[in-house]
Amino acid sequence: MPGVMVFIATVGTVAMLWVGGSILVHGLHDLGWHLPYEQIKQAAKPAAETLGSARGFVTWGGTAGLDGIIGLTAGLVLVPIVSRALIPISGWLFPEKA
């Protein structure tokens, strides 16, 4: 059972990175910053064109992988900011009542 739990945790983490990166990319696209969205689409296209029958799967896989990298990068940037700046500030602004 521990192996199953490790597998579920790994799949869940990868899924959250993918979804978070996708939200960021699509949100930036909707706000008018089209560069990440367009670059990801252009990067996935050549790989998909080489495999005719699996074009949709390869396009999706490339897009999902790049979205996951963006999600991982955003997380690596935000975790230190939240843990070292925002959490201490929130403790200072909202002290616990004795």
C-alpha cells in the first residue's frame, strides 16, 4: 500500500503542476500577454507533424509538459516568497490572541 500512496502522490503533484501552469498560460493569454501561449503552441507543432496518426496526443503531451514546467517554475518562485515574506508578515499583522 505505501507504493500505491507514493504513486498517487506523484501523479497528483504532476497533475497540479500541469493544471497550475495551464491556468497561468491561459490567464496571461486572456490578459493580452500572448507570448507564452503562442510559444508553447509553436513548440508542440513540429513534434506533432512528424507523427501523423498520433498528432493530437503528441500536441497535447507537449503542451501539457510545457505547462507543467511553467507551473513548476512559478511554484519554485512563489514558495520562498510566501514562506519567507508573506507568512511572517501575516503573523505580524494578525497576532494570535493570548
